Amino acid sequence: MAATLDDIYLRRTMLGLRGDLGLPTLETITELARTQLGWTSQRAEAQAAGYRDAVRRRYRPGVLPARGEVPQPFSI
């Protein structure tokens, strides 16, 4: 069973391997994980923040768009 959003995005669904890193789906996937895995709202928010931080650490700086903007795919 998935335990973190990192696990969901990078192992279970591989959404995190897409050009947009799965970020356009983050709100929806976080809510699904919250309801299906029994997370509190605080845990879900912490997991979403953790995934965003992981993206910042693993990928080029500036890959995350401003809040509300949809990220555009990029090539390496």
C-alpha cells in the first residue's frame, strides 16, 4: 500500500516521471490519498508540501510554477 505522495507519484503511478512531474494532478491525488488512506487534512497538506519540496530538490530550480499556474513540460 502506498504510504506517501512520493511513493504514489514515483512508484505506483509514475505520474512524477512525466514532463510536468504530475504537478497538475497534485491537489486531486492528495485528496484521493487523504480519503483512501485515512490521512488527516494536516497530513495531506504536509505530504503535498513534501512532494513539492522533493521536486525542488531533485529537479532544476524554478520548475515549480507560481501557485495557481499550470506547469509546462520541459525537456532535459
